[in-house]
Amino acid sequence: MGTFNSLEEAREYMSGDRFAMLSGVTLDELTEDGAVCSMELREDHANAQGGVMGGAIFTLADFAFASLANHVHLPTVAQSVSTSFLSSPRGARLIALARCRKSGRSTTVVQVDVSDDAGRDVAAFVFTGYKL
């Protein structure tokens, strides 16, 4: 059984992540094995070339990691992250799928794949979280 008893309880806890909330990130699904988060792309997510800023994509992935990792064990913080940006988004919305790959005594490993609503793979992340 996870930390949160319902999706609403998890959303309430994660609403404390002010930066993600200001960025428009939402927690859409949460189970023992995974989390789905999304973000409607806005003008303020743009970089100087008019594409989506890597930091906006990272914020979505980090929120998906945090939602799942803290459901597995509260509190958990990111210790390290490996990131591969794969392609520029073409759609109007980004979706992050987080899956717990390993939950150990003091660390957890979460894979987060980000795609857009057009089905394009945008980025792949592997987070190592430290259980406090």
C-alpha cells in the first residue's frame, strides 16, 4: 500500500510543489507502480528559439518522479538524474509516465518517459531517489 490513500490526497500533498503548480503540471494518475502527469504547453514554456525549454520538460518529469517516489516512501528526494532529450514536442500537451524500477531500503529508481499528445517521444529520464 502506498503513502497516499487516494489520488486526491496525493494531489493535495503535491500541490505544495509551487514551481510545478505555477508551470501548469497536473497529477493525472497514481498507482503502486506508476504515475502519469501532464502539462499543457504555454508561451511561457518557450526557449529563445521558440521551442519548449528543457527546464519545462524536466519540471514535468521531476514532478512525476516525486509523485511516485513519495507514494512509495514519504519523504523521498532526488539524488541523481540521467536525462536524454530525444526530440522536440510537436503537440500541445506533454505527458510523463513514471514507473518504479527498484525500491530498495534507502534508494529508489524511477524511469520517467515524456511524450507529447501527438505520440512523439520527447525525453527519457532515470531518477535515483534517496529515502529520508
